[in-house]
Amino acid sequence: MAFTVKPLGKIYTLKMVVNTVILWLKKENQQELDADVVKGFANLATLDVAEIISGAGSDDYGKTANITDQAASATATIVQSATYTDATRNVLKAAHGLVAADVGKRISIWIGTTRAAIAEIESITDVDNFIITKALGADGTANYAVFSAHSGVNVDLSTYKLSNITKITDSISKEVIKAGDKEFDNLHRFDEKQNKIYWFKHGQYLYFYKGTEVADFGDLTLWYNSYPQRVTEETDYMDIRDNYIPLVIAKTKNHALEHLGLSAPESLTSLIDQKTREIRESILREKGIIEQKNQKGRES
């Protein structure tokens, strides 16, 4: 198969996992399974283990995505030949058409064919001038396009291969806080919560609450864990770290036995429990060490 990104494995190929399980079945149970059937079980086992490591806090399958909605698209035309002054971050364009409601919206600016910056509109001076939040580094003639702020209170997640959400950030407010269902429904009741943005997931949708003191959404970024890529070619490496392969093989054996209507021996179930526990403890220990280092860095 053609991987969209490089697989996590560097040693174990699909063929190595499949052959290991086929030989074990012949030796231990005098059973034979077609290699293509075992390939399916190997991919299923990889998914099982990926869910374990993601649940323990690993970011092996971590991805990010910019959350947009229909209203958060560029204007149909690029405004050309504006005059930019770097010292004041002022953009001069006669009859620019921007109004107070446009403050906080994103703006992408080009000088020639080079995109100089993505910023926000800081203020509207008059009908011909406005200020942006980021200096470009030099004066010049510029072209620009204004983006509307994210306007939707919900986002369809069905296009994402999403296992779980790690966090959501906003380019203006920075932090977007996760809320439970009952808390989310009652956020409007609490004055102290009106300076934040909150999110709540239900089914295939994300829902947002923007506090009354928050002017607008900025760029929303979704941080999430996805799934391992499915492996079909025998020579492809498994999309999971090599040190997790013993558990992948054990779970592949277990799926094969279930397919054959056989019970797993106690040695196999014990091995699965042991490896699962070791992996969780290893990830939690690593996260603890990282957090300790971060804490020492903040204190120094």
C-alpha cells in the first residue's frame, strides 16, 4: 500500500507478523489459516494496541487540523495595491469597506507573490485606513484578503479519522476548555466563565460556547489522535512502534483462535494482560518524567 506518512515500525513487516502467527497455530493447535485472513487479524490487533497506547496518553497517532466552517473562507477577490506602513502597522486602501465588526478577523497579506503575514485586523481608523496586529518588517505596496472569523457553534467531525481529542486551541483566546454535557448547557449562567471558549463533543459533532466577553473566534485548531494505517502488502512495515509488536502478535493469535472457535490458552491471555500493563506503565512513566522536566524548567 502507499502510506500517507511513514509507518511507525522500522523492523517488523506484515509478513513477519503473519508468518509468526501461522507457524504458532500449526505448532500449538494443528490449525491452518490463509495468510490473507491472518493479515486482517494483524491489522485488527494493531488497532487494538493503538487504542491502548492512545488511551494511556501516547501521541504516536497525534494529528492536528484547522477547524473551519463555510463562513470562514477567503473573500472572493483579493484587494490589490494597498499601501502598508510598517512602523504603525497601518494599511491604507481608499474606501476599504471594512467596519467595526471586522475587527479580529484574519487577514492574509502579500507583497508581490510572497505572502508576508497572516494577522488579525486590530482596529479600523477610518474609511481608508486600518491597523493589523503583526508587523511585516518593511513598508511597501501590498495585496490582501480578509477572512471571516470562525462563526459556527458546531463542527462536523465525520471527515476526520478521529480516535480521541487531545485539546482544542484558538489563535486569539489560546485556550478552549472541555466541558461536560450538563456544564455546557449551563455555561451562560456563570459570569466567571464568560471570558473563555468551551467545547463539548456529542457524536460526530463538536459544539462551542463563546463567552459574552470573548469578541470572536480566531483560528481553531483541533489536536487529536487518529488510527494506524492499514497494511496490505507483506513487505510493508507495521504502522506501530516495534517495541509494541509482541502485544500485536499476541492479540493477532487471540483473534485467530476466536475465528477458529478455540479458547486462548492461559499463557496467551496472561501475556496479553502483562504486555498491556507494561505498555501503559511505560507511557505513564514517560509522561511523568516529561512533566517533571517541564516543571523544573518553569521553576528555574
